[in-house]
Amino acid sequence: MPGGFCPVVARKASVFFAVFGYDAISTAAEKQT
């Protein structure tokens, strides 16, 4: 793995939080309307 183990974990975590955050925002938006 180029760059070691941490960048891979950080990238997967950022993708996970991006998807999870978008899902939470769309759920909250649906509840408001």
C-alpha cells in the first residue's frame, strides 16, 4: 500500500462519513417537509 496504512483508512473513513452525512441530511430534510 503506497503511503502506508493510515491514508487508506482515512480515505475510507471520509467516504463513509460523506455517505452517512448525506443520508442523515436527506433524512432530516424529509422530516422537515
